[in-house]
Amino acid sequence: MHIIERSANDFDARLIIGPVQVSGLLSAALFGCLSCQSCIYFAGCKSDHLALKAVVFAVFFIQLGHFVCIISTLWTMTVSTYGDPSQLQVLPLAADSAIPLSACTAFIVQSFYAFRLWKLSKKVYLPILCEMISLIAGIATLIISSRAFDMTDITIFEDSQTILIALSLMARTVCDVITTVAITWSLYHKRVSDFENTTTLIDRLIYWTVETGLATRYLAVS
């Protein structure tokens, strides 16, 4: 009883439960956007190649699993462990499971952008570089995930995995920045056209590239 009371006194919900609640709300909003985009895609792009449809399917179902893990983590932190904060010294199993799912999604998406960069630029050097950087980030994240399942204290775990966490985030950031800038540059050089509609379409593609690349990565770095 005294141990539980002492744990409750030392427990700071702002550092553990707070971030998970915020990320859970953001995850719900983003998954809703993904669901709408997936429905619009399958309704309006029925003629797309089967491989591209498979990529969209994979991203959607992986993110569905990720969302379920986040909701389960929220339930555990706010309901199941209510009154006994000492149980939160170790992350719930669902939170550990969300890490590799997130890594898989990021790798698939970045691989798609690297492929699109190759199709636009007709050069292999930057796409291969981006793929290698993304692979490094994915391996680092999977190592973190494997160690997360064996953690005994979340504070010690964070301190011991700082380098790997930073490597994963920085690698993903560098990969996204390179692909965004390179795709934008390639589109800009294809912008010269005598047809106004073509120029407008390319401008819109450039805008969407920056919006989905640099803007989202800026949020991740923040």
C-alpha cells in the first residue's frame, strides 16, 4: 500500500499520460483523413495498377492496426491502471506494438516517393540514397521496438535509446527533405509548356509535393 502511495506521489501524468492522449487524438484525426482519402482513391482511380492499389491497401490496414494499438494504450493508461501509476513504469504491450507498425508505414510511403522520384528524374542515384536512408531509419526503429518489449523502466529506456531514437527521426527527416526537394526540382524543370493547363497542373503537383513532404516533416521535427 505504501509503495502504491509513493508511486502515485512521484507520478507525473503530464510526462506519460498527457503525450499519449494528445498523440491519440491526433492519430484519430489523421486516420480519419486517411480513411476518406482511401475511399476517394478507390472510387476515382479504379484503373490504377494493381501494385499501386496494393500499396494503398497495405498503408491503410497497417495504420488501422496502429490506430487500434493507440486506442488500447489510451484505455490501459486512463482506465485499466487508474489508481496505480506504478504500472505505467513499463509501456503497455499495445504501445510497443505500435512502433514497428509505424516503421512499416513510413518505409512503404518513403519507398513510394523514391520510386516516383526515379520515374520523374530518370536517375537512380537520389532514389537509391533515399531508400538507403529510409532503410537505416526502419532498422533503427525496429531495434528500438525489440528493446521496448523487454523494458523494465520507461525512464531508463528513454535514456538508453536516445541515440537510436534521434537517428531514426533524423534519417526520416533527411529522406523526406531530399525526396521533396528533388521531386519539386524535377517538376519545376518540366514546367515549361505552351499549354496553360499543363503549367497549372504542374504547379499544383509542386504545391502538393511540398505540402505532403516538407510540411509534415516539419511537424515531426517540432
